[in-house]
Amino acid sequence: MYAVVYRWRVKHGAEDIFRQGWREVTEDIRRNFGGGGSRLHKAENGEWWAYARWPSKEMRDRAFAARSGPMSETLKKWNDVTDVVGETWLEITDDLLLPEADLGPEFHQP
């Protein structure tokens, strides 16, 4: 299994467009292309980072090559509001990350 870390710079005022697009793409990939889901983060420096899991590079490549349905329109919008900073592939060798549902109450406070 692989994890991919993606980084973007998002134009000021376009954060909601970006976040909605990230959700649409992630859900489309999970539903139609076998992706393992993703988490989106905003860094202190204003960059946006996402962590996504994939069973293989080939599956990710097929998903991004298809760019069909909602993914196609969303990616067009993203090009107008983002600059891609980077993409890094990581092979997962050990996994001790807890699922959200298993985290204690201290993780769920506002």
C-alpha cells in the first residue's frame, strides 16, 4: 500500500472552492477507482496538504487519467485557484494511525 502526500497553494478567497473540490475528487476516486480515502490539512504557512492512500501507483494513475464525471469539472476549477507545490509517494511499511472513531474524547473537542 502507498500513501501520497499532495501540497497546494490556494489563492486567497478560494479556500471553499478548493475544499469542496477536494471532497468531490476524493469521493469520486473512492467510489469509482478504488482509492483508500484522504485527509486534508491546512499548514501554518497557508499551504494545503492532503494524505491519500492507494493500493498501487497504477490504480492512482488510472484514476487521474480518467478524469471523468465530477472529477473533470472540479480539476478545471482547481487549475484556476491553486498552484501544485508537490506530490510525494511513500510506501507504507508500518501503520499505527488510529481510525477517527477510535480516538479518545480529547481529539473531538472544538
